[in-house]
Amino acid sequence: MLLNRPPQSRRRRRALLAGVVTVATAALGLGLSTQFASAQTTLRGAADELGKDIGVAVNYNLLQNDATYRNTVATEFNSLTAENAMKMDALQPSQGNFTFAQGDAIVDFAQANNQTVHGHTLVWHSQSPSWVQNLSGTALQTAMVDHINTVMDHYEGDVQSWDVVNEVVSDNNGALRDSFWLRGLGEGYITTAFQTARAADPSVDLYMNDYSIDGINAKSDKTYEIAQGLAAQNLIDGVGFQAHLILGQVPSNMEANLQRFVDLGLKVRVTELDIRIQMPADASELQQQANDYRRVTEICAALADCSGVTVWGLRDGDSWVPDVFPGEGAPLLFNDDYSKKPAYDAVLDALGGDGSGDPDPTDPTTPPTTPPPTGDGCTATLSVQSPWNTGATYAGTVTAGQALNGWTVTWTWPGSERISNAWSVEGNLTGPTVTATNAGYNGSLAAGQSTTFGFNITKPDGATASVPTVTCTAS
Ligand code: G2I
């Protein structure tokens, strides 16, 4: 449910015209106050407070089939990138035949959970269908322009930024990559792609994205030159630094490198962060990895024009790394059982949250949590995550006492508090008495399992954010 709706999207308008019932879209940008010291204990809570994106690349199949995956993605991240579902081979497997279902499912999930979407990617030499690789000349140019126009039109209002071109610079000599795009269209194809994208949706941030450009080197120099040319024509908004890194090798000049792109008037973004380790990884390597993650996140946190950090997958076992670098792995923030690695705590700390894993009793803004009330089949707690004068963000937790197929949490606000937007929960939310039921994906819980939801309130009278007594019932 949402009150601050973004402009209605093309996709949604089309669905409504077709008579399809859709769920409400999400409010974007929480705009939380930073006047209070943070005791945030989720990545997204800390990142929201900092005004940054903390993103994750999501796998469509896992999002469909794994409730814990969905719950972790919803709880910990405020931005999503489709790991594969918005690439050209996924969206246009044969010419003129667009297949948006998987990308749409990811957008729907993001909107239901108040998350933004970074689109990846429109023009890339890899994961492009063979039909386009076999075109040349005008036919190739028309295919590129049609693809950009159709995809950006479909996701207008749903995707806030796009990787327009991906990996266009060669690895070794600072030249353009020798791809079918370059061979077929000449070096002007990059400008054409950005011109097309700018015209297709002027409201979206346009990025060029690449790997091994995190430090200052021949490849990032060439990227800089291209970005400078595009920036002079107002065709680009940002540069994405993939940051597929090796343990202990965060470039020493990464800050200076990102800063030079910011000095062009561009945003920067860490778009695909992972840090791989020679397997098996021991405790000291996992600690080194945490230090590396901390450093990259701190670099972005310190730069006003760094829009955020996206990690390239949720759990180590989900990562592309072992397939491509045999013997290397463990590059992400979560273990395969969803437990958090030291790197998770380091990222949380670097975002300004409390990565110790413990409540901070010395923090005067650490709010009380309701004692677990008794209920029928489940218990629930509410806690204030971050209050400001006329509003607050809350987290709710539901714990099942028995296997559940759904739950309802109810409470009555004692004062002027009213929910303005919420995620991972549905129901009658906006009035003085709240009836909050599970979303479609977090109602089924095993005995002892917990799930979380969240919401923002307004409290026009400026009173202290209260923690009402709640009741949880199985439904
Ligand atoms: O290679 C790592 C990343 C480098 N930057 C651009 C990213 O788009 C790229 O992501 C990876 C995905 O993480 C992989 O999941 O891109 C790969 C393709 O180049 C993806 O791998 C492919 C497999 O190679 C295919 O066998 C598989 O069918 O994923 C496909 C879809 O699951």
C-alpha cells in the first residue's frame, strides 16, 4: 500500500487497460532524517537513513521459489538489479518477440517492497541473442534502437536507472572492445545508444557500466574519456563500477578514481560488488573480506554523488564466481543457510548502522521493543527503527508458534500516528486501528520461523514515536 506513488508506469497503465488487477506500487525514497545517531540493524535501514541505495542482484527462479530468499531480499535491500532477466537474450529472444514476464516479476516484487530497480542492461556483447549478432549495418542499428525504445517504454516509471551500455572497453589496451556492436556499427554506436535512451525516457538515470575500472588504469582512463564526451552532450548521468574484486585487492586509488568521474558532473555507483576468495576460505580471509567490503562501502558512503552499492547476488552459493573462476568463491555477504558473514556486519557498519549484532544500550535513540505478547499461533513485536520529528520508520517481526499459512497483526495507535507507506505487509493500515496481514510471499512460516515487515508513519503532533501493544493471530 502506498501513498507517495511514483508516476504511474507504462507497464501498469497497460495492465490496467487490459483489466488486470494489480497490487499497489511502492513509494520511492524514504527521505529519512539523519539527525539521530543510527542503531539500524538491517542494511536497508542504514542505507535509507544515509540516503543511499543498497542493492542486490536477484535471480528470478530463487525469487519465485524460495521464501527465505524473498524475505532476506525484502528485509535487507532497498534496490534490486535483475541478475539476468533484463538482458537482451531474456527480453528479446527472437526479433520483435519480447518476453517481459521475468523482468516484470522482479519489478512487481520491488514495488511491493518499496525498492527501486536499476536496469541491467540494454546494449552488451554478451547474452545477446544470436539473431542480433548476425545482423549488420542499418538492420543492426535499427535492432539496437528498437530494443532500447521498447524496453525503456515498457519499464517507464518502474526502473529508475539503466545500464545503457555494458563493458564497451577492452581489457588490455584502453581501446573500445572488439564486439559485434563495434564491428557492425562503428564507435558511434555508444552515442547512438545513449541518444536513443535519453529520448526514450528523459526521467531515467543513464549509466555506462564496466568491470576492472575500479582503480585508475588504462581501461578506466578510456571509460573516463567516453563518459566525458557523453557528459558534454548531456547524454549520461552516471558510471557503474562493477567491482568484481579479488580478496585484498581493493584498488588503493578507488576514491580518487570515482572522484574524477564525479568531477565530470556524473553520479557513480558500485554496481556488481563481490570479493572472491581462493577456496576454502578460512576465518582470517573472511575477516579480510569484511575489511575489503567495508572499504568499498565507505568510499561510496563518503561520496555524495555515489548513488549506492549493489552486491552481485545474495548468498555465496548463488554467485557466478565458481563457474567462471574454478577454485575461487565465497564472494558475497550471506552463507548458503542465510546466516550473515563478517562482510555483512562490515557493510552495515560502513552504512552507519550497528554491525555488532547487539542492540546499543548507550545509544539514547535505541527505542524500546514491545515485550512479546501472547497470541494465537504467533507472536509479534514492533520497534521504532528511526524516529524524526514528525515521522518514524518501524520494523515489525512475526514469529510463528506453530506452522502458519498466514498471520494478522493488529494494534491501535495511541496518538496522531498513522502509517504512510508500508512494505512486506497488506491490510487496513492507514487508520487509527491497524489490521496488518502478511503479503503474498511471507505468510507461510514453519513453527519457530520469523518474518519481518516495515512501515513509515507520520505523527503531525511531533510526539515521541510510540510502541503500541500488538496482537498476532494465525489466519
Ligand atoms: O559475469 C559476471 C557479471 C559481469 N558483469 C555483467 C553481469 O551481467 C555479469 O553477470 C553474470 C551473471 O551473474 C551470470 O548468472 O552474467 C553471466 C553471463 O555472462 C550469467 O551467467 C549466465 C550463465 O553463463 C548461463 O549459462 C545461464 O544460462 O547465466 C545464464 C542465465 O542463468
